[in-house]
Amino acid sequence: MSVVVLIGLLVLPFITLQRGGVDFKSVGAYGAVISTITYWVYARDKRRAEEGEWRVPEASLHLLELLGGWPGAFLAQRRLRHKCSKRSYQIVFWLIVLGYQFAAYDSLQNWQYSRAAFDWLEPTVNHQK
């Protein structure tokens, strides 16, 4: 079931890349490598936790997710049962996933939501100068 959910989460970014004319070989290779690395780091952290050894910092795991390894993290959380029950961790993880979903959707909308946010923030930034 987790693979089905992951495929669902990848549909919007896939459509965005397809419409953007991006080279799928390069992007796909990067995504596969960073997700594999992320999965491996999760597995290593899980093993270290079980053995009472020094752990991988959560910030490092989140950085890997942010760099595009969130699909590998998603699978690792479900298959290894690691970091899936820690609420504070899951909040940050899902914010990263939602950030990717928002960026994909907004790019399909010609970045109208991001532009609106910047337009809204601009008077505030200029006022503080």
C-alpha cells in the first residue's frame, strides 16, 4: 500500500517535470540516487538506535528529504518502521512533502501563488528598510 501512496505523491511532480521539458534521465537518476542514500541513512540510523549507538541527527535526515530524498524516506519509514511514530518528526517530514507538492502545483499554475505571496510581502519588506 505504501508504494501506491508514494506513486500518488509522485504524480504531480512528474506531470510538472514533463510539462517543463526536463530531461527525465538526469532528474530520475538524481531522484533515485538521493532516495537510495536517504533510505540507507534511515536504515543505518535504525540499526544504531537498536544497538544504542550514536544516532544520525534528525536535521540531517530532514536535509536529505529536502534535497529530494523524501520518497526514499517515505518508504524507509514504512518498511523499517523508523521515525514514523514521532509526531514532531512527522510534522517536518510532511511539510517537506507538501512543499514539493505545492511547488509542483504552483509551477503548473505559472507560479501565481508564489507571486501573490511575494507581492503581499513586498510592501512589508520595503517598509522595514
